[in-house]
Amino acid sequence: MTTITYNYMFRCFNRKFVAVEQAPPPDVIDVFSNFTEGDGNPSMSAEQLLLFLHDHQLELDYTAEDSNRIVHDILQSRKQNDDAECDPPNGLTLLEFFNFLFLVEFNAPLKSQVHQNMNAPLSHYFIYTGHNSYLTGNQLSSDCSDVPIIKALQRGVRVIELDLWPNSTRDEIVVVHGRTLTAPASLIQCLKSIKEYAFVKSEYPVIITLEDHLTPDLQAKVADMTTQVFGDLLYYPETDSVTEFPTPESLKGRFLISTKPPKEYLESKQFKDSDSERESIEEGSASPVLNTEVEAVDDRLNGSDIEEEGTNAREKKSPLEYKRLITIHAGKPKGRIRDHLNVMGDLKRLSLSEQEIERASAAYGSDVVRFTQKHIIRVYPKGTRVNSSNYRPHIGWIYGAQMVAFNMQGHGKSLWYMHGMFRANGGCGYVKKPAFLMENGPNDEVFDPKNTLPVKKTLKVKVYLGNGWSLDFSKTHFDTFSPPDFYTKVYIVGVPADKANKKTRIIQDEWFPVWDEEFEFPLTVPELALLQIEVREYDKHEKDDFGGQTCLPILELKSGFRVVPLHDQKGDEYKSVKLLMRICSVCRCDVRLETKNPYNMFANTCRSTLQLPESVEKRQDKTSSFWFHFLYHSHHQQH
């Protein structure tokens, strides 16, 4: 067993700590013994490894060729070791099997490929959405640049927001957060960078949302720029009579524009009541220097010349090309928001602040859910978040809001939740909404996250051990005089009923902590639940130090032993820091709806099988489909 010695100086004394290389946990030893048949020959053949991958890890895609290659590569590595035994076994030793479990390539917690149905309309998906994507820092005084746009696209963000304003001479367009001290960026440069980096992470469409504060002549320039930069890659509908949004699959490698059509924009008091103006007022404090310039632009658009020319003149100055390029029309809630949620006319996108979505969902959440079954809701941060912080994204997701817009340059746990949600579906930036958010019940009822629901499944998580901190951090990063004291916190984030948090014990003075602790989490809506994992270093006198985090969508977790890479506070993955865990998701076979509900029979299907029974599969009754999908959609989708 390898040992490592660490020396720490405390005053005049040299403190010596010995770290012992981690041994396989008892569960790993038991599994190794079971799959090697306990025949006294402590090695695992390629055939036995394949059986382990199939039966224990449920990795059914691996073949005999894969397991042979794995064993061959490990044996070749062993031969290069000068300390190899004279007569080594022909299979994997227990220690080699243990080390194999730390290979992310074979034991990652999530699927790395797109596996959800991508042929539904855009409104059927949660979409990875940025807010003020061009800002490098805070909302008031940071620079505007294409750099944060590039970083967002590299992470897989699919919705990029640009605020468009006239420059100081009012003859060109700049990207800037209006009425603040932020320094402007070039629109053409932002568009070119979007085109260059749009599909490095995901091949699915990029939606560019424009906050348009432009005169008609400058809108014409925007139309010219976008068509010049994107060419045939820019998608727009051929007709105005569109009954549903296109699908992500049909839009691979394409760009879409979402903004308010010019005619609506200019006729609604020239910005005063528009989404973009309302959002700008809510989001940022006004700068006296910039206010003069903005008011001059407003006067130019609202002045007597325009008013005298009338609507027809305004329409002539707004180019048809600009309106034609808009695929997702942005609406604005004049008057009561509820009235707009109940108008199911032409397809549109409605923008609501985080406070507005909370108020709307609390007062008439069912209307929000119904609206998002066909249309799109975009949620954006409240104006007081000048430091580019974020809100809890579930306030939008649990009611079906597709575009929950975040400050990607921000920080904090809310951003970790956003990263976690969009690790689903291969990290492509589009996550299919659960069926129960898209279907109605027999009395036209829809999903209500405030209701108390039966437990659908129980998630069992066992945290064995962690390592890698000694490679990624300096010896004195956590404690000047001794090795760190690590513990792990495990959270469930989702609908209110599913929220939970637990933690392991503290392992003192150890770079290679072993916890070997298991936690259970009953879940009523696993489709919307996230598993948040955070490692902290205990500090008796100050705030506990951060040691890594990750967030994972529960519906997509793989079973068995899993190596879980941790990330820093910005969301970037550490080179070496990992946890070894075991994950088990158990469907609750005793699930029942309330007896007053006549659809209890669909809860019984889990008793005999986890697959959809043929008799139910063939049933076309919309009522049956709704209740069955609500109860078992997650398991059926996962397996």
C-alpha cells in the first residue's frame, strides 16, 4: 500500500502527516468477488468485466470487443510497471478493477450522447438561455464584448441575447446595456463570433434574442448584417401562418432571430411600453450621461415628424426584411399578464421578470403551464441583480417556461443548477419537457407543482470517497498547518416537496477522505429534480472552504458505481478532483393516486413490470395517457 508524507510547519515545529493510498471500499470488494465467482483466483477476465458492465452498471451498449480492449490496455500498462509481479494474473486484479472505476470514459454519471426525441416543436423543450450575453461582469459598468458570448456557446448555451442601440452619432449600431456605464461592443463582431462558435458544443439551433432600441433605418442595417453574416444558415419561416414552432432536429446548424416585429414595436408608444424598455428599466440603474443620449433617441422616434407622418410612413421606414427574419415574435404584456396567457392566437414569446413569473405562477399557475404548451415564456433576472447574480431557475421550469435567462458570467448555486439541468440530453442545450407539462387531464387540469403528489421513486446515493485535491490545490490551500478536513453535502433541488439536503461526517486531516455513507431521497417529480453535490473543508473559526461541486439531472443518472468529476465555483471542471459514488434509482411500486381519482389502475402497472403494458400502450384515451405519463414518464424515458 502506497503512503504519502506531508510536512507542515507550525511555529517552530515540523508536523508530519502520513496519507495512505485509498483501498477499495467493501462494496467494491463484494462486487468484484461476485463477478469473479469467488473462485479463489482474484482476477477479472474480459468476459466477467463485460458481465459487470451489463448487469451492475446497466451499460448495455458495451460489447465483448470493448471489454477485451479495456483488459488488454490495463494489462499492457501493468507490463510497463517495473514492479509487476513475476507471474501476474491474466485478468484485472482487485486494485486494477478499483482504478478502472475512476475512468470517466467508462463510468461517467450521465450519458454523453443526445438521446431524447428532438422532433417536437421548440416550445416542448427547456432551452439553455443567456441574459445580456455580451457583458463581461456586472450590469452597470463592465465591458461589453464577444468574449462572454464565445464562452457561453462553448458551454452549450443556445439562446444569446444582444441589446441593440444607436451609437453616439446615431448612424451605426452597438451592443450595449442601455442607460448604464457599460462600454459598447461591435454588433458585427458579436454576430461573427456567434457564427464561428455556435456549434462547437452542440449542433442544435442557436436563437439570437434582440432587444431592439433602433430607428427603422438602423433596423434595416441589422437585417443586412444578419443576412450577410449568416447567409443560408439563417432560418426564417416562409409564411406568416405558422401553427407551431419548428423542431430542433429540423434546425440543426441554423440560426433564428427572436424580437418584437417593427410595426408592433413602433406603434406601442415607441419603446415606452415595450418588453425591452420595461426590461431595461427593471434591470439597470439609469446613468445621467447616457440618459441624455437615450432620451434624444426616444425623442427622435416619438417626435412630431413621425407622429405627423402617421403609421403608414413608419411602416415604410421599417424594412420588410427585418420583420421577415424574425422566427419567434416577442410579445409584451399590456395590462394584466393573465389576459395575455389566455390569448392563444399566433405563436409568440412572452418575457417576464423573475418577480412577474413568481406572481403569475402563484396566482394562476395553470394558465402559465397551458400557455407554455404552445408558446414560449422567457424569464429574466430582476433589475436589482446588478452584480450579475441569478435566481432559482425552477421558478420558471416547474411551470413550463422554456427560456429561463441567466447571467452566464455570474456566480453562485443558482448558476450551478442551470449548468446541471443542461448536462442532460448529451449537453446539447435542449432538454425535453416532461410529458405532464405538455398534456392536460380529463377536466383540462394541468400539472401543479404546489400539489402534494405520491412518491414516484427513491434515489439512493452512496458517497464512498474522493481524491485529486492534492494534485489540483497547493499543500496549504485549505489549511496552513494541517491537511484538509473534508465533508460532502448532498442536495435535492426541484419542486418544493422534493427539496432536501444531507451531509457526510467530517474526515479530519486527510487529502484522500473516505466517507462510505449512503443517503435516500424520496422524489415525487424526479423529472424536474437535480442532485447537487458540494464538497467543503471544515474550518472551525471561519467560513468553510469550497472544495468542489457538481449538479446532475436525476432523471438521467446512471446506476451503479460512478466517478463524479467536480467543478470549481465558476462551473469549470477540475483536472483531478473526483468522487466515487454508487447511484440507485428505485421506482416505487406502491404508488397510488388518491382513491377519488378514477385512474388508479395506471399506478398498478409498476407492480408487474417497469415497461408500458401492451393494453395501455394501445389505449388512445387522452385521460389515461396523461396520468400514466405523469406517474411513469421518467422511468420509461430513462430505461
